Amino acid sequence: MAESARGSLALTDADAGGARERFLSAASLYERAHQPFWSARCRLQAALAGAGGPPDRRLLDDAAIVFEQLGALGTLAAAPGKGNLATDPSRPQQGYPRGE
């Protein structure tokens, strides 16, 4: 949690690279703690923090897969600057099968 707070603080200081590094560190810590939602959220934040470039598609895809598995695509849809990744047909589709 402290690492993600440091990432947010780095963003307020206009340090996109530092924010990205902190968010990725937080994602790793949440993953080790078996907290997939928070890990995915930190990966999403890292991707959107960028470093002056477009969001990192791999991080966005990884986060989207976890949000989909958890039934939390609203989190992805609400993220600013992520495009339309929640419904993007080119995004890898993984997760739990849904009954029709």
C-alpha cells in the first residue's frame, strides 16, 4: 500500500517514471500477498502513468485479464486514458467461461 501511495505522490510531482516504478513495485507486493485486484490496479496505474508515451499495452492487457476474471471490468472502464480496452476485440480474452 505504501508503494502505491508513493506512486501517486510521484505523479503529483510530475515524475512519471518514478510513479511507474513505484506502481510496478506495489503490483509485485500485492501479487505476493495474493491480492490480484490490487495488483492489477497497480499495473493499470503504472501503464497509465507512462513516461511521456502511450500506455503500456502489455500492462493494460494483463490488468484487463485479471479484472475480467474477477468480474471487475468496471474498474478498467472507469480508468482515464485507457482507450476502450474493456471491449477491445484485439485484447487477449482469458478468464472464466461464461454461461450463455
